[in-house]
Amino acid sequence: MTRLQMALVAVLALALLAVLSLFTVDQTEQALVVRLGKPVDVVREPGLHTKAPLTDTVLYYDTRLLPLEPPPEQIILGDQKRLEVQVYARYQITDPLLYYQSVRTLEQGRSQLTQIVSSALRRALGQVKLTALLGEERRSITDVVLQETIEKAKPLGITVADVRIRRADLPAETSQAIYDRMKSERQRQAKELRAQGFEWAQQIQSHADRERTVILSEAQRQSLTTRGQGDAEANRIYAQAFGRDPKFFEFYRAMQTYRQSLADSNPTLVLSPNSELLKYFGSGATREVRP
């Protein structure tokens, strides 16, 4: 191997050694330097830093708030009601060394924090009733969960910023049972209202029929009374007319007979020419003029 080749190999080795000895930290990150499994340094300043090549490993942790959204879980409340509750949390890794010593990996840290939140939530909700969770006390309940989560997350190197209840619903089977019960109750009320409506309709119709009968009876009575009065007045006028001019009265009554018997029904009559019914067809009426 020539000197040039040896120099080139040396340069490459130095370059590789330099690459293995340097690492960068972003503004949103913090780094933990681990040497053969043992933490030796925590780097919080962003920029370029050095480490021992081959023996040191760098673990990066985000300095920003991280989301935690556990899956929904069923919780029994203080009044033995079951709820399907889903929460969310926001946390920050503030002590990388303690975090590494406690949980090692990010996945394990999220798993332990999820268990802490779930335990605090179950303990808090197990002492309250459903009405409290749905009312103004909900904020104080979440504050209790938050405080307990903060205290239990500190030994993990985690600072919890917030814990909130996203959803609190009845389980599907319970919701269906409540819906069926509400539906049955509404159907029962509808039947009662229909029965009351039918009863009221019968009463109103009966009252209307009774009023109709009374009105018709009163109208018929007044009609018969008026008709009787009219007939009496007509008979009086007829009597006066007969007393003044018997022949004209006889003629007038004959005309009425013609109109009622011939004009309305258009009958065909076979009569003798000497019939009294036809005497006015030939000669008409004669009237005596009185002084």
C-alpha cells in the first residue's frame, strides 16, 4: 500500500470518526446520550454536539406538547350507571433522563401514561352520579383527574398539561334499551291522547246532534205555527172574498184546481163536454157589477 493510499484511508477513517462523533439537536428536541446502556448526558441546547463514537447512542425526545388519546372505555359511576367515556390529554417530556430510567421507550411511556389517566378517571367517576357528570360539576371532576394524573406522571419525567373528557355516552345496548322504553312511553301517551280525542269528539258530536235536533224541532214548530197562521189568514181572506163576490171566488178556486191538476203534472183527462170542470173553458167568468 502506497503512502497516498494510506493517507487516503486515514482521512476517510478520521472523517468517519468525526461523523460518528457529531450529532445535531433540533429546536423542538432534546437529546439523551447513552453510553453502553448508561445515560451520561442530557442535551437541551439546539445545534451541533459531540459524543463518543461507537459507544454512545443518542435518544431524541420532543419538547413540545404531545397528544394522548386513549380508546373509549366503559366506566361504572357512583350510581351504578355505565358510561362509555373517552378522554384526551396533553403532556410534555420535561426530564429525559428520568423518562429513560422509568419507561425506556416512547411507546412504553404512552402506555403507562394511558394507564395513569384511566385509573384517575375511574377513581373520580366512581364517586359521582350521572347527573353530576352531565352538569356544572363536570369541570371540577376533570380537575380532580388532572391533578391526580399530574402527581403520578411526575416520577416518569412527564408533565401533564391538560386532561379533558371528550365524550361520555351510554353504551350502545343501554342506549337502545332507553330508546325502546322512551318509544313505548310515547306510544302509550299517543294512545291515551287518541282515546281522549275520540271521547271528546263523541261528546262534541253528541252535543251538536242534540243542538241540531232542538233547532230543527224549534224551526218546525215555528214553521207549523207560521203556516197555521198563514192558512188562517188565507181562509179569512177567502171568506171575505167569497162574501163580496161568490162567482169570482168560485172562478178563482177553479183556476187553482186547473193549475194543480193540469199544469204541473200534464195529465190526459177524458171528460164530458158538460162537465162542471170545463165550464170556464167555453164562456169564462161572468161578474156582476155592484153599485
